[in-house]
Amino acid sequence: MNQSSGEAHLLFSEGGDCLRKQEPFARILGLAYYDGVTSGVAESATSSACYRLKMLDELPDWDEGNDIRIFSLALLPAGSLDRIVEVCPDREHARWPVWVPSWRFDSESAQQSAEREVQSVLDNAAPPHMVMATDAGLRTIMASRQVTEEDLVKVSDWLAFLGLAGLRSTRHA
């Protein structure tokens, strides 16, 4: 059962404005990583709301390492992050606020079981309802906006969509 949209808006206003731009997430579990988390699950710092994160675009900063990443957020049931942590190897060594577990298991069957559980949790996500521009470490939200399923298909310039048109992504350089 998904949380009501009212609880989700403890991090974002009805208009899509982020209510906590600095350190918006208490914990982030990275499921994919490339110079920073590219997909995963995040838990709000202000409520029990959990979100599925997927990177849509990025503006890399090769010189300074100050990448800007665009993520979609889809609401997950409360406790989703903990359900995934329970099947991660070396969970007793998790380091927060951002943890990317080493996906090494004692057997192929243990890995397959963990992957099924992770997918089961992710399958409970609502459709993405928000996009945000953030630093690669997901510590600062620079811009956010509500999104529809149609936007997710049609938008080609996420920076412009978020009002950051002066910047250019790798897809739009």
C-alpha cells in the first residue's frame, strides 16, 4: 500500500517546491552507481516517506566534480528502504547517509533471491511524481517540479523543464 500524497509533500510542496533543499534525505541506498548514485531508494529526512530514484540526465563537471543530476522520484511505501537493506550483503557495515552495497553473495541462488526481493519492493512504487536537479551526492536540491507520465515521455531537456535553461546537459551540449 502506497503512502498518501499528503505525506510525500512533507518534502515537496503541492507546487513541487522542495521544502528542504539541504540534506533532504536521511538515507540513500544506491542500487546503481557511476561517479555517484544513478538509481536507488531514498528516505526523506522530514518524514517516513521513501522514494525510488532514477537518474534521467546529468550535466557533468569534469574539472571540479560538481555534477548536476536530474532524478525522477516515485513514492514507495514506508519501510521500503529497510526491506531492501535486509537482503543486502554486509548490511551490518552500512554507512549512511549514502550507502552503495557490494552486490556479492555466497551463492547465485542467494543473489537471485535478493534481486527478486529488491524488484518486489521497487514494483510497489507509484508512478514518478517529481523531478529534481541535485548535486551528484544528492545533498542539495537545486530545483524540483511535479511531473506527469506524459512529461516523462515528452521532455527532452530536463534542465530547461526545471528552469535551469542556462545550463546544458550531456544530451543537449
